[in-house]
Amino acid sequence: MPKKSKSKSDDDNPEKLSSNPENSLFGSKKARKESADGEDSTAAAAAAEAPKAQKRGRQEVLKEDPIAQQLRAAKKQKKQEAKEAAASAKSSSSSSSAAAKKSPSSGKSAPQQAKQKDSKPHADAVSASNKLWERLRSEKTEAAERERLADEVLTLFDGKVISVLQKHDAARVLQSVFKQGTAKQRDALMAQIAGDAYQVARSHYGHFLLISILRNGAPHHKQQLLKELTGHAAELVVHAEGSAVLQMLYQDVASHEQKAAMYRSMWGKEMVLFDVPGGGNGGDGASGGAASLTELFEADPLCKGRVLRRLEITLSKAARKGLALTSLVQRGGAEMLDHGEPAQRAELVGAFKEQAVHMMHTKEGARIACGCLRYGDAKDRKAILKGLKGFAARAAQDPNGSLVLCTALETVDDTVLLGKGIVAELAGELPGLAMHAHGSLPLLQVLTPRSKSHFSPEQLAVMGPPPDPAYSKKEAGARRAELVTHLLPPLLAACEAHCARLAGSAHGASVLYEAVHAASEEGAEGVSDATKSAAQRVMTTLAEAALQKPPPPSKESGEKTYDVELVAHPFGARLLKRLAQQYEAFASGLAGCLSGKLLKSSKAGGGWVVLALLEAKGTGAKVKAELKGKAAELKKNEGIGCKSLGEALAKAK
């Protein structure tokens, strides 16, 4: 079959591109074939000349970072070198071997030892001092040996005292050095801490050294600490360790002027650096200057807001941290409650109410507790009463705690709570409390509130001003009437059972009189007929006991013993005279009991009682009839009240 001719459309390169033998797309078949033949021949020749290629294996996968392997190897090598060095040192010297066994760092590498040394500075000195301390503190150690040991400790810690006081064992050693050292050694130790007392006072272990100095140091040592720490009272009073040091300085070291200077430093730094208004010099921190907020505000009223804000922050912080028992905090808190604004008072009441019962045994603490009761709300007062639960009778026998109870009885509106709480606890020990100098005050507060006959001006000042109606929802009269209902029945029962005993006591006689007077008072609110009948029985029992000798008072009371009849007793005679002057029924009963013995009783010391019966309406005639013609004899007698009785009889003719 003839070969078909190629047409134009069958051209291998219709676009007329330049021919390229390497181009397999557009190259001619012949060129491609020739090119392929040439490549094959060239490859064959190269394959014949080149050596046979080895078969390529599978690449190994790394399971760990090569850098980590190098570090581990280096560490292992260093450890091995350290072991070899330790082994060679052990074999070279037996003494170094023994030391290596005792050393806590033996067997450790050099970097580890360096790290331990950095984390425990002065470790060698502290360790050596502990060994010296074992002999220093022993009572068997001679004085000369103890002095030498103290010198060695001071040499070890020379220039390092402030640093090593941060360690419990070193602080203990230095306490022993100061306590048992000589005067020269104590001075050397004081020189080491000079200027750093504030830092040491805030140290957990170091502050014990300052306490040792305050207990065992010389006066100039204590004054050195006082001078350094006075200006930092505001910072230390809110610090747990610092407040302990500050309390000892305030109570045991500081004079009256120095205490005032410490208190002034709590008002602000300018009070320390500059003269304080209200006094003389002030700036020297020892004398002059205002001693109270009252004096300060009278001299400079413009500083009141600034000082009160600072005190509020400091005192509330100290109270919430449980540091309200220190004297400076109590002093500031008592004055703040007197001068503060209502919002500031509310803040302080919230801070102090939980600790009020724990500090009411001091005068300033009692002022704070009374202030919390006076300015707090019902919830705050209830919290204080809750803290008093079970301790009311014990608190009543405290000079300041009894005043807190008095304030509670005149401020708390919930008289049912008072009756079940305070009054019920007091009722269990009424005879003893009625004869107690302080225990009788809460009873008298209910019977005759704030009476100047029973409360001194100082006691009323601790209680503070009368309750403000703005802080109470109940009138004072209504509150007292409700409390009288709770107190009078058990009190009158105790008076009837222990009538002669109470009448022979100064405070018991006052309680007995006020109880009878409160129950017999006309128009008295809250007094039932049963209570009035109980009061009549008490007066009858008292009249019958007029010729009896009252039991001697207890030794704890401190009262003098009078071995006389009640009618001639200093306290009993006064009680009989007052009741005879006020109540005709009692005067009539007493005159009947003394009938036939008026002259004898008058000469024994009961002249004033017989005179009261002479002046009474229902008994005057009987007394005149019995003492007729005895006026001149009574005038000459030196018995108490006899002269006045004789003159009254002469005029009654």
C-alpha cells in the first residue's frame, strides 16, 4: 500500500517553534530517538565505569536530645570526680575523715555545698555558738568560764547580730548571753543592736532578745530601746511581735511623760518631729505636749479630723488582728469613742465588740466596753452580752468589770435577755455580791441608777455619759421598771435570809436599804403586792435583829470587825436610823423590840437610832416616857449621839 503523503495539517510543529532535541513534546521523532539512543549509550558507559552503589539503609530515629545526653554525661562525670576526691581525702588524713563524717555536707558535691552555704549564712558561727550555749546555760558552769564563753559568742557574732537574730537558735544563745553576761558584755551586745531596735522588734525570734533586755537589763539599756521605739509606736502597735515589746516598754519602763509621748506618736509623724500643741516643749518626746485628745483638740481644733482618721485606721487594724489588749490601743480606743464621729464610732464598735469582754478588767478597756454598749446597735450589744455569759458574777467583783455590767443594765433594751442573763447569774450569788465593794454596784445601778451616794466621779467617768436616746428605743424609766421586776424578788429573799449579816456590812447595808426603799416606794412601777409584802418582812426581821451581834465580815472584804449589837454597829445603826426616819411601821416595830433597853442602847452607841425613834410620830411618846429624867445623864455620856439625844429630850418636855 503506497505511503500516504503528509499534509500541512499533519505538521509536527505547526506553530513553527525552534526545534529542541531535549524537548520531548515538540522535538522530531528522529531527534527524540537519536537523543534517547545517545543517552542510553552514555548511561551504559557511566555505569560500566562507576563502582556498584551500595544499598541505602534506613536512618536511625533519635529518642533523646543530644544536648541532654551531653549534660547528663557531664554531671555524671562531675559526680564521679567528687566521689574520687572524697575518697582520696578520706584516705589521706584520719582527722579530716572524722570531721567529714560529722559534717552534714559530707558526700555532697562542691556546687551543692556552695548552695547550702548561700541559703544558710553564718551557719558555721551559729553551729559553734550552739555548742558554747550548752555550757553557757548550765548552772554548774563557773562564773569565770561563763564569762569566757559569752566573749566567744560575741566574737563569733561580731557584726552579724542583726542577721543571726533571724534564726531561732542564735536568738536563744544571745538571750542567754545578755541574761548571764557581765555589764561590759551587755553593753557590747546593746552596741550591736543600736539603731536597729525597730527591725529587731519586728523579728519573729529577735524580739525575744528585746524582751530579755527589758526584764534583765540596766535602766540605761531600757531607755535606749524606749528612745528608739517611741517614734514607731503606730507601726509596732499593729504588729504581733512588736506590740509585745511596746507593751513592756509602756507598762514597765516609760514614765508618765514618756507614755504620753508614745501615745502622741500614734497621732502622726508630725507629732513626733514637731512641737505638739497643748503643752510645753513637746518636741523632745519626754515632756510637754498634749497628753490626751481633749487637750490636743482644745489647742488645735483643725487637726481633729486628721488625727481621728489616723487613729481609726490604726486602732481598728490592731483590734481586728487581736492586739486590742495592749495599753496604747485601749487608751486610744477609749478616747476615740468619746471624740469620734458616729461613723467612726460604729467602725470601732464593730472592731472592738468581740474583744470587749477580754479587756474590761482594765480602766481603759472598761471604757471601751462601756462605749461599745453605749454607741452600738442591738446586735453589737447582744454580742457583748454573749461574751459575758457565765462570767457575770465574776465580772461583778472586778473594779472595772462591775462598771461594764452597770452600763449594760442601763443601755440594753432587751430586758428579758438581761433578766435571763446578767440578773439571773447575779441572783445566784446575791448575799456575797451585796456585801462586796464592787459586786454591789450592778445591784445598786438597778435600784438607784447612777446615784452619787454609791458611785464615785471616777466610776461615772468610766461608764461615760448617760445613754443617748438616739441609740436606744426604750425609755430609761421603763427599762428600770422591767429590771426591778426581775431583780427585787430574789434580792428581797436574800435580804430576809441574811438580814443581820447584810446590815453589818457597809455595802450590804446600802443594798438592803435601797431594796426596801425600791419595793416600798409609792407609785413605783413594776412592784407587785407580793414584792411589797416581802419588803415588809425584811423590815420586821431587821427590827428583831437590832439587839443581835452581826456575823463578822470575811477576811477578803477587808472590813473592820465590830463586836457590838446591830443597834450600836456603825453600819447597822445608820441603816436602822434611816429606815426609822422614813417608815413609821418600821419605827414602831423597832421601838417595840428596843423597849426597856433604850438607855442602854443609847450609851452603847445607838444614840442616833433612839433619837430617830424620838422624832418619829408613832414612837416619840414611848421614847420620852421611857427616858424621862435621863436627859442630863445622856448629855454627859460620850456615846455616839448621846449628847444630841439628851438635848432633844430636854427640849421635848
